[in-house]
Amino acid sequence: MTMDAYQYEDGTIQYPGHPIGPGGQEPVGTVDLSEYTAEIITWTVSAATPPGVRAPNPLAIVEFDVDGQSVRAIGQLTTDEVETGDKVEPVYVEELRDPDAGIREPASQDWDGYRFEPV
């Protein structure tokens, strides 16, 4: 499983990827962020989570340095034992939330993804 960010002709990298980037550009490639380490920019703990999402749920905005290009992402943390400035790496998780707890048909969407774990 990859954590794909989209790269555009002007060198911009965005996560999550968008079919139309800066200036109306289409992506020209992808970068797998799961191969990089990031730094926590800020973080919080959500205590009031949607159905099926663990509570409390620590979340962070992290910043990757991909060959000099800053790429930010938001996501769950594996622990709340972190501080701003800590280094983290993406770790694959099969279920970020319980598919049976939501109002959507479980087969209608993906439930896997990445959490950030301190290194």
C-alpha cells in the first residue's frame, strides 16, 4: 500500500492528490510519502469522534521534506505521547475506523490508510 502524493509539472507536490493542481495542471507523477519521515507541525486529541473512530483520537499535521519540497498531511497518530517537532513515519493500518459503525455500506468505501508513528 502506498501513500501517494501527486507531483505536478511545476514541481509542486500535494497530498492528498488532486486531479487538477496549481494553475490547472494535471499530475505528471506520484511520490510515495510512506518512504519518508515527517515532522509534527501541530497536533491535538479529539475526544468527540464520529461513530467507529477510536476515542480519544490523536491527530497531527505533519510536514514531509521531499527533495526540498514541503508536503503537509493530516492524519491520526499511533499515540498521544508526542510533541511538536517530533519525527514520525507513516505506518499502514487496515482499518482506521470500524466499517460496521458508520451509516454507509461498508463495501462502499476504503477503510484502510496510514497513521503517523514516532521514530
